[in-house]
Amino acid sequence: MLAVERRKIILELLLRDGKVEISRLRSLFNVSDETLRRDLELLYKEGLAIKCYGGATLNGNANDVSFSTRKAQNPAQKMKIAEKVLDLVADGDSIMLDASSTAVYIAKMLKKKNDLTIVTNSMEVMAELAEKSDFTIISTGGKLSGPFLAFTGGQALATLASFHVNKLIFSCKALNLDGGVFDSTGEFADVKQAMIRAANTRILVADSAKFNRTSFAKITDLNEIDVVVTDKKPNNAWVKALSANNTVVIF
């Protein structure tokens, strides 16, 4: 395995578990501790990990890794979620899509539909859907956040406030039973809050690794979500809580 592939897997483990241990990595990759320390040292320098005894922990800012890195994570789960979302969309719907990496997989699936209107702050989603001549694609505009290929800021919020759509499909960085739904920055949370206000039906897409976690900026409470689509059945506490809010769970 190439060093760059090994570091990619280490980063995925950090994002999923919040920490890695050299002893576990040694068994996983069958390489020396010195090799693993060099791998971790590069992650420290990139600001993605923090050194700790016996391994590393996730840097709190690592939730903001680049779009290309996030899009490559958990592709199988994201595709399964996208397939389930497709069943929730009808020809002719108006939809808002956020700038999450999962939204790109959803955009690929939506091309099977006809005559959709899509409002999005994602450059990647716009590029993915550009070939669909029967789709109306509307960009929010705004301040471009280059590493994330996403628009935020006042212009984006104003554009979102000027529309009302059938469905919002959006993702998050974390969700938990006590706090609700979270994103990594206030700017991204602001955009998703505006999208929530503009939609009749709010569909949250989140793989199971995001459950029972917290991130920096709150997007909304769980009772504002109409549908949750995830890759596997949540535990009983989640099913009970979502059912109490009349939230449909699809997995």
C-alpha cells in the first residue's frame, strides 16, 4: 500500500472514531511504528490531527477537510442513501440541495427524474446536473468557499429567502438526541437554516457515523426534520425519539 493511501485510511478512521492508536494501526497496515509516526506527523502538520500518547486525536477543525477529501469518504454508504432519496422525489419537484459531499451522490441519482427545479449553493451539484436540459438549476451565489466548492454569506441567504420549494435534502456533520443537528461552521449552518425555512418537507441525509456526535454550529432541532435517511437502522433510542417527532426514518 502506498503511503498516501495509508494516510487517507488513517484520516477516515480519525473522522469516524475521533482518535487512532498506533498499536491498532500497526496491526491494520503491518508496518513499523516509525512509519506510522511519519504518517501521523504529516497529519499533525496539516492541522488534521493532534498528537497524544500512543496515537492521535482528531483536530476539531478537521471537520472542514476539503470537499474532494470528504467526497471520497464512505462512497458505498452515500450511494445507498442517494438511492433511497430518489424514491422521495417526484418528477416536477422543486428541491433545495446543500453543498455536502452526499448531495453530489444524490444529484447523480436525481438525473433519473424529469423536469426538476434545483436550488443549490454547491458548485459540484450544479456541474453534475448541468447536462440535464429539462432541469432548472438555480445557484444561490454568494461568497465562494473554495476548498468546499460552496457559496455562503448574505447573498446566498437572500437568494434562499426568495424561494419556496417542495423539498429540502441536506446533510450535516453531526446529530445527537440532546442537541439536535450540527454543522462545522456558522456560515454553513446559516445556509441550511435558510433552506429549512424555505422548504415544505425537510429531508436529512446522514450516515450512521454522524449519530451521537456534536459539531461546532447548531443547524436545527430534531423536531424540524420530516425525514431522516441513513445507511442502517438507528438504535431504539433514536427510533423512539424520531417517532415522537413524527419523523420518518428510512434506511
